[in-house]
Amino acid sequence: MAAASLIFISGGVRSGKSSFAEKLAEEIALKKGGQLNYLATGVASDQEMKERILKHQRDRETGNHLWRTVEQSHTIGKIAGVFNDEDIILLDCVTTLLNNELFSAKQKWDEHFLEQTLESIMSGILEIRDRAKVLLVVSNEVFYESMAENDLVFSYGRILGKIHQNLVKAADQAFLVEAGMAVNMKGSRI
């Protein structure tokens, strides 16, 4: 079996990164075959999030391709076993996954806890990648605003930055999406 591909897609909030990722996953499915899977990390915690989840569900339901949805809001590696080498998986999104991991834990955000969280997220993503045909991972860029004024926000931004760096290093391709336009930052299109 050929090594699975990892594609990392980041961008600002409402940049079009999820739509780009869905279209790219569908293109890959047409070219290579395979089952489309949407790995949702979101939790409908407020009205805005409920509406965003519904929009993403409607987008996938009204498209030309059949998507299987798998929901896992934390400890992402636990569900690696549900995937196989025919699966094209879109994980949306790392930012939400990190929020869920950090805020569901009832402990102080010390260095040990943050490193454990980083390791858990990265190992889970890589486990899923290793079982899949292609794994597309979406995340938000949150580094356009100052984070120095709040220790909690700074710690969050720092760990997210490390996750992004690790994902780009492991990725075969990386894209940055701004205003609906994807810029290829690493690798050539599959």
C-alpha cells in the first residue's frame, strides 16, 4: 500500500477554507476513487455554532458526492480504527479540536498539560492519516491579532502554532486560504 497523503489547509475565520477542502476532497475522490468522510470536531455549544454545523451539513448533503460523517470532538485517535485505506477524510477543524481538548480538561494549562495535548492531537491525526488514502486537515489561522495581552490566549496561540508547524512538516501539501482563494504553500496538487 502506498503511503497515505496528508494535506493541511489553513486560513482565517470565514476565509473559505472548509469549502476549498470539501471541493479538493471531492476532486481527489473523482481521480483516485474512495469514500468521502467528514470528521467533524465541532460541538453545537451556541446558536452560531449550531448554524455553522447545519450549513456544513447542508453543503455536503446537496453536493454531487456522498459523504459519511463521523463526529469526534476530542481524543481524535480513538476513532482511527473506523477508517481504512479507501477513505478520503476531511478533518474539520483542528482549532475546534484543540478548544475541546483544552477546555474539557479540568486542570491548569501548565507546560506538561499543553505538551500532552499537543502530542495527543498530533498522534491522533497521524494515526488517522496512516489508515486513510488521503487526510485533509483544516485549521484556523489565529495569529493575525495580538495575543500578548492575555496569558490564556497566548498559551492557546502558542500550542496551536506548534500544531500547525508539525502538521505542515508532516504534510505532503499545505494551502493557505484567504478570501476564498487557496495559495499552495507546500507540495504539488494531488
